[in-house]
Amino acid sequence: MEEYLPLLIQLVSGALGGNVAGKLLKNMSLGTLGNSIVGILGGGLGGQILGMLGMDVDGGGMDMAGILGSVAGGGVGGGVLMAIIGVVKKALAK
């Protein structure tokens, strides 16, 4: 179970990051459910990308640095992906 905890933290913080980005960028928001779903995907992708770049947040263990890395990677990934999807959705609506 402990090996899945960083991923779970990334997914939850991704959902939070997606919703925070939706609140800040109201014209790109996908709604609470849409922001959460895209944020969850972005949180998982953010953690994977950081792992590929050598910032191994998944294998960092459950010390404070590992937890903060998972939260940061997930939150930023969720917010960024929500913003990207929001821009694409807005562009396609024109």
C-alpha cells in the first residue's frame, strides 16, 4: 500500500490544483467536476514527468520531502493541464 501513497497524494493534489486553477482562471474553467477530472489526470502526469526528469517523487519515500514533492508535482500538473484544456476548449468554441 505504501508504494501507492505518493500516487494517491499526486492525484488528490492534482484535483485540488485543477480546481484552484479553475477559480483563478474563471474564463477557462471546466466546472468543478471537469476541473477535478482534468486535475486528477494532470496530477498523475505531473508526477510521472517529474520522475522522468530525475526528480523521483514516487520513490522519494514517505518522508516530508517525498510528500511535499508529490503534492507539488500533482498540484502543479493538475493546474497546468486544466489551463491547457481550458484554452483549447475556449479556442474551439470560437
